[in-house]
Amino acid sequence: LYNVVVETQEDGKTLLQKGGLQKRVTIIPLDAISARTIPGHVANKAQDIVGEDNVRVALSLIGYEEEVEKAMEFVFGSTFICTDLKTAEKVTYDKEIMTRSVTLEGDVVEPRGTMTGGST
């Protein structure tokens, strides 16, 4: 994951065009993104289903400076972290939750039915 936070879309364009980037990156312009977070009632429902120790909102597990809060919400705000794949499936596919989950092993379960994982 290579995410680069910039103030504006123009800054992002300049970085892509003239920045001499060595790796493929995702530019996150603060003036253009729409950050979303998991509503409290959805997080509570997930914890009710699988237990408080088995699921957490990803955003609650990281620290960051206030100036990049919108970017952190954009990247981590709509994802659960689950202890294992079975737990992630229960959370993600619940009709009242339908939210992406990532396991501690790095497997990703999407509400539309796709899963990403395997050997690293």
C-alpha cells in the first residue's frame, strides 16, 4: 500500500507528472475525497454477532495527526478488522452490516462476495 496524502488535486497531478515516483502510488487529495466511517450502530451489531474481542473498526486501531484525519477515514473508516476468515464472513455478509472486513492474516472479504487472500 502506497498512499500519498496531498492538500489538493492539483498537488496530486503535479506529483504524478513531475514527482519522479519510483513506485505506483494512490494519491489522496484532501480537497476531493469523501470520507466515510462505520456508524456506531453497525459496529455494535458486528460486536453482538461475533463478540467484542473478534471485530474492531480499523480506524480505531491506528493513530494519526488531526491534519490527516479525513484521509485516514477515507482509507480505514469503512473497514472492520476481524480475528479470522470465519468471523470476517459473518460480519461482512450480515444483511445489517454489509461492510468490508480484513483478517489479521490480511485476507479481505467484500460485501459483494469477493475475497482476496492467500500466500504472501
